[in-house]
Amino acid sequence: MGIHVPLITPFDAVGRVAADALERLAHDMADEGVAGLVALGTTAEAATLDEAEKEVVRATVGRVCRERGLRFTVGAGGPDTRRTAAELAELDADAALVSVPSYVRPSQAGVVAHFEALAAASAVPLVVYNIPYRTGLALTADTVRALAAIEGVAGFKHAVGGIDQDTVLLVGQVPLYAGDDVFAPALLALGAEGAITASAHLATERWVELARRHDARQARALARLAAACFAEPNRTVIKAVLHARGRIPTPDVRLPLLPAGQPSLGAALRALAASGDTRDRTHALIGETG
């Protein structure tokens, strides 16, 4: 239940993982009431981290989650069932966020068989990440129900690019977590279990409050903030805002991503101020005057 934040990976001025900044950010999220943190998700730029860097991120976020009593989820896996099963068998976390296999585009039955094998091998429960605009494979509602019936599948990060008829039907039938930031407030209103949302790096307390008690005005403000955060590729605008507010040492991302531009930063800071967020208001003024 509640809000889970898929943490960015901050980098220092020479491009190394800034573990101290990551730890502070994780504690900030705990202070503001989130239910859990996700390490090594898409937002973390996991695909561009080497194994040593991934271990630093896992260890740092996991330590904060244990200290603060948060649910610790780790992004894991890939399109190779055997390799993913081996990774999950040794994972030390509360859950693993595992996407539907990308690129290979198996059949619906193949996806079910994939997760049956992973659940049997995994040391932790699985959260199935259904994100067809990244994987190239859309799951049917029947497939989602079949996956939900697998012992060891704890829920779904639902990011299908909107709220379609299947989404409406599945809410309440299976444990869905909103995964599309712009649509997360609406999906919470429909009764989703919670949200796994990168935008909750910002206005975190407002997101937590919305998950507990729906308010239409707050929902609209947070949806607009999410839209501003995703005006450029995921994590670039969020990193720019966090840096502008002095919360991470640089706004840097790794190629092939490029840092967010000043217009996107300004728009996001204005949306953040409009959301009612009061953390470091001085920095938000940059976006109102810049």
C-alpha cells in the first residue's frame, strides 16, 4: 500500500555514484512518509550502471529501508528467464520489480511461463512491471489475472500509457500499483493499491497524503507536476529539480540521456510550487522568475 519511490541514482562531479547523496535522499523520502523505496529501477539508470555501482546502490538503499522500516524493492531481471531466475534466487530485498520480457516479444502464454519459472526460483516476492511502451508487449487482462494467480507474484506496476477499460476492470481484482505518473492520481482514485512513482521525489508528502485520502484539487496539481517531470525523458527533469534545490550534487545523467533543459526545469519548479510543496521554497522561486 502507499507510495513507493523508484530512486534516481545521483552522480558526483566526476560521474561516480554519489552514495552519500543517495542515502540522504532515501532518508528524506522516509521522513516524508513513503511506504517503500525501489532501487535500480528505470529511474535509477540501472542499465548504465556497472555491477559494482549497482551493489553500492542496493546496499545504500537497503540499509536505509531496514533502518526506517520501509519496504525495499529492487529492480531485477531481463528477457533471459534462466539468467533472471539465477539473479532472483540470491536477491536480498523485500520484493523484486521485474518487467515483462522486452524485445523478444513472447506469447501471452510465454509471459506466464516466464513468471512461473521466476517465482519458483526467487528468494523474494515479485512485482510484475507491465510497461508495454518499453517492452513492446502488451498484456491482456486475462494474462494479468493468470500472473496474479501465481504463488510468489505480489502485485503489478501498471504503466500502460493511460487508463483503459482493462485497467478499470483489473483494479480491485489484482493488486495494481499505479506506474504512469501522470495517471497515478486518477488510478489511486479508482482504488489502486498504491503508486510506484518517480514524480514523488518531489512534493513527496503531497503524494503520500493523496494515497491516503483522495482530494481532486491535489490530484490535479500532482498530475500536472508529473507531466512537467516527464516533459523530457524520465529522471532528467527530476534530477534537474533536485539539483536546483540543493538535494543532489549534480543534475547529470549518463548517455544516451542528456540533461534537462532550463525551460523544462523552470516549468517543473513552477508546477512544484503550485502543488503546495513547501520544501526549500527559495529554490522554487528560480522557476517562477527564470
